[in-house]
Amino acid sequence: MAHHLIDVFPVDEMTSVHNEGIAREKVVHTKDHRQYLMRILPYRIGPEAYFGVLATFVDLTALQHATHSLMDVRWNTDRNTVDSECCAVRNSDF
């Protein structure tokens, strides 16, 4: 299985989930700077029987960019508020 993930080995993760029967979920990054939520679940065919694993990758890149943009806006808004309050205090001293 070819992949472009950084410091993650999906086949090893899938093998562990298959052997342990415990789901795994983590945020992973690719070489082209994308971000994904990787979920690997045991594929159950009975109460204690596993047939394989199911892996899903949800692209979080756009969400991450939006989050950073909102944080920048908030930081700038907070900074402008502090600057305005400082100026108001200075003007009232006169």
C-alpha cells in the first residue's frame, strides 16, 4: 500500500487493530501538507469475531485553514481592542 503520510505506517496500524480488536483514531499529516483524521476500526462479523479492518481518512485541511483564519481575526480584534482601550485611558488623563 503506497501512501504519503509522515511518520505513520497504516499497514502496521491496521495490523494492530486487527490483532487487538481496538479501534484507533489519530490526526495524520501528508508530505504535501494536508491533514487527515485517520480512523481504523475492526470489521466485526460477530460478538468476538473480526473479519478485517475498515480504514477511513477524513480531510481536515480546509477546517484547519478556517480555524487558523478565525484565530488570526480574533487575535487582531483583541489586539485592536487593547490598543483602543489604552488610547481611551490616555485621552481621559488630559
